[in-house]
Amino acid sequence: MMTRLLACGFAAAVALSPAVAAAQDNPMMAAAKGQHDLIKGNILKSAEKIPDTLYSFQPTPEVRTMGQLFGHIADSNYAICAAAGGEKPPVSGIEKSKTTKADLQKALADAFAYCDKVIAGMDDKKGAEVIKFFTGMTPRALVLGFNFAHNYEHYGNLVTYMRINKIVPPSSGGN
């Protein structure tokens, strides 16, 4: 029994060693990827969970609909991750042009995949490079941090919209 446990533990350590090594070599970007993956999961699960009939839900006329929030999140992911990567945003205008659940889910998935690519291409040295950002001169990794904060801000809006509609958000155990 003990031999089997040790063998399993060793196998797990060997399987995880590339991820552990990457985190040790680039702890800042490993943490950034973890933050990105967490909010990405909650937003993508929300987009899936919300029925298409509620994508036009708008609590008051002064605020975005659910669909517009998803479009805004997608647009912002492209814009902010592009800035962090030193590129021009490859896509824009999603909030104004996409209205269906299917179109917005695809746009979100594509925007998060774009950010995944930017994060994967950045080590801690590149993440520490200071670039011009609309908030002022900012390290690339903190531009990504701004994106995470922005995503969390709008996930908070989505949570409120979901709760108003008796939907349990993914972050509250509502798969």
C-alpha cells in the first residue's frame, strides 16, 4: 500500500514538474495566468448558463443588457490584452454588433483565447517592461492585471443580473 502511494505521488510530481518549473521561473506570469483562468471560467460559464431569452435583459434603461455586457467584456479583452502584448486589437465592435447568445459566446471564447495567447507569450521579464497605457506608464503584467480587474467588475454586474433572474452564478456553486 505504501509503495503504491509513493509511486502515485512520484508520478504526480513528474507530471506536474513542467508546470511547477514554469511557475518557479516566472511566478508573476504564472499567477497572472491563474487569475485570468479563474475569471475567464466564471464569465464563460455565465454566458453558457444564462438562457438566450435573457441576453436582452436590462435592469434599467441606463445600463447595458446582459448581451451588451458580454460584448463589452469581449471587446475589452481584445483591447487590453493587445495593449499588454504591444499589438493592435485584432477585433473590436462586438458590443455593438453581436446580440445572439451563440455569437456572443463565440466572441467571448475567441477574446479569452487571444488573451491566453498574449499571456503565454509573456515571461516575467517581458511582464515587467513598462509601456504606455491609457492609465499612464505601466508594466505589461499590470496592464493584464487591469484587464482581470475589469473582468471582475463586469462579472459582478452579471452576478447581479443573474440573481435578479433567480440564477445562481458559477462562483457561488451554480455550475
